[in-house]
Amino acid sequence: MEQAWLEELSELLRIPSVSADPAHVSDVRRAAEWVRDFVRRAGGDAELVETGTQPLVVGEIRASRNADRAPTVLAYGHFDVQPPQPLDLWTSPPFEPTIDGEWLVARGVADDKGQLFALLKAAELLALGGELPVNVRVACDGEEETGGHAIADFLAADERGADACLIFDGGMTRRGVPEFMIATRGLLAFDLRVRTGERDLHSGMYGNAALNAIHALAETLQGVLPVDGHAPTQLHVGVAPLTDEERASWAELTPGAEMLAAQGAVPNDERAAEEFYLRTTAEPSVDVNGILGGKPGLRNTTLPVFAEANFTVRLAPGQDPRAVSEAVDRLIHEAAPAGATVELERGEPPARPGLVPPDTPAVQLALAAFERVFGRRPLLVRIGGTLPIIPALADKGIPTVLTGVALAESQIHSPNERLLLEYIPLGVEAARECYRAFADLG
């Protein structure tokens, strides 16, 4: 990797743009300004667009020739990062980029600053060399890590659109085996409250006679919890079927047993490893994220009459949030024990799943571009995470290439986040080849 590139990227990595922490609001803006200024130095125009939360960076680097007739490619990435805690687990300061063997270590280097840098640098190199064949529209946000929707709102209101969108915010399970993520899961969040009486009781006097709210909460949650590793059938409504190519790709990914072991995870059941990719990318999943009841941390003999929990449902590609939400409501109330008062409230607005048809010209051109760089055709896979921009792009009819050069071992969202040094210039070259290939979209 060129030293000048490393120094340039390090400037961005040193900005602690933690969107979840109000103390870093100004740092998120500084990161936005860095992206804006980069686009301007590349010969483009860019500005900060204020939203109700963090600013967007919106700009464009025009094609070197015949820009009015050239195809337009939207380049998206996010410049906010996860909090670095726990700090004592880092081997180097999280916002001081450090080379550790073959890795560049820093918070945000893989998710997503290093990958966004690859998109921007590729456009800059082509533009400064007078070889950029497409108009590169830049639209980046600073609230991806907090589930913000400003970028989706921007796209909904945008009238210009694009012929394709290129996103480097993914990665690959194995080295040297690139992947295109053609589907993302959606997300529903719920708050569940259960009350079983007027006041807490003495467990010696009323235990097994009066309904315990924590017991009732556990029984109620059973209505939506997985059985044998799969969400209830009622929550599978609308799931888009897998293609043969997608199923075949699983054989080339890291085996599920290794994926679980690498994270120190205990398999849910004996089939968890075998069905790893089915469960985590192609089906809905339910997870209880927090429970509160009684007097946590205190040993006592109280029978509590109030308990609450929050849980989330990951929506599989093809699913309608409203239909699944209604199914969750039915299952919860059917499972609640008689006499318990149950309140189920949906949290923040749902995030829809996304699905990209792999036979679109943009995806096919990008597959060929990556093959020229990596020497092999990328796998077509689904991912378990949620990316609101994917369905927003689909609503506008913009075909999307979602990929990246982070690895499963990049420790994203964890201490010592890292990106292979050699994959930074490789990512730049892959992005450059995609821009060249997209010239044929015209």
C-alpha cells in the first residue's frame, strides 16, 4: 500500500466519529467535512446536507468526457463508527491507526471508512487521470451505526437517481473469494410489558399461588422464540426462496462450525453449524435482547408482578414488516398465560429487507470487473444484517452492487477492528474496474 494513501486514510480514521455518543457530534461532522473536502480535491463538487440528525455528504465527480451523456453511478458509504469500548481490550489506541503485521488496526477501518476510502480514491484516480467514464454521485451518511434513515429519506426525495449504486460496506468470508451481497434482512423491534397483579408479594405466602410476572413473561416470549433453531412458521410469511446459485455458494464459504467457533459462540443446537447460512441470512430470526424484572442484583424473596423485555425480529428478504408484525402480535397474545396483562409495543420504525436481482446489467458488469481483479467470479450471497439503503434504492429502481474487502476476521464492531493492508489498494482497483465497467450502462 502506498504510504501517501495510508497517511490520507489515517486522517479520516483519527476522527472519533462515534454517532451513538452525543459527545462526538462535532467529530461526526468533522468526518463529513473530510469526505466533502476529498470529493472537492478530486475535482468534484460536494456539500453537507443538514438533516434532523447527522449531516449527509452529497456531491458529484463528473465524467471526464461527455458527462451529460455518461451513465451515473451512486457511491455510498458511511463515515460514522461504532463506540470503541471496552478500551482495555484494544492492543493500540482505537483512533490511532496502527500497523500490526499484515493488518491496519483502527476503529472504523473496515466498517466503513477504509472501504469508503477505496470508492473515493478510485474515482479520484480516474478523474485526475482524465479517465473517469461515468458520473460518480457521492451520497454518504453519518448515522448508519445508529440505524438512521436520513440517507433513505434523501433517496426518496431525490429526483435525479442513478444507473447503478456501488457500496463497499460488506466483505468476504474467506480470503481471495469476493462476495456480492444480493439480499439484506430487515428489522422489527418490540417492547413487551407484562403485569400480573397490583403489587409485589411475599413469595413464601403467595409463591405458586399468585402469578409471577417474570414467569409469565418467559411463557409469553415462548410464543415467538425459535424451535429447533427456526422461528415459528407464522413468522416465515413472504420469505423469498433461495436460488440454486445462492445455495451452491454456501459450500465455498467458511463452514458454520468455524464461524461459530471463531466468535467463541456456543451452537444453539446440533444442526446450528450445518444450517448456519440458512438461519443467519435466508430466514427470519428472533432474539430477546434484554429482560428486566424484580430487583436485579439483589437477593430477595419477592414475587414480582411486573416484568418487561425487548426483542427483535430479523426479516428475511421478501418479507413485509407489517405482515410479520401482525403475526408477532398474535403469537405473543396467544402465548400469554390467562390473567396476565400484556402490552406489546413496536419500537423504532421497521427496516425493510432488501433484494437485488442478480441478473441486472449492473451486477453482471461488476461481477466481471471483480473477476478481472481477483481472478475469480464473486459468490452471490445474502447477509444477515440490515441496511435500509438497499430497499430505498430498489424503490427508486437503482440496481445495487453491495460488496467489500473486509474479512470475517476483521473484528468489525469489536476491539482491534482491522483491515488487511493489501486489500486497501485491491479494493481501490476493484472499485476502479467497476467504474470502468459501468460505462457500458449507457
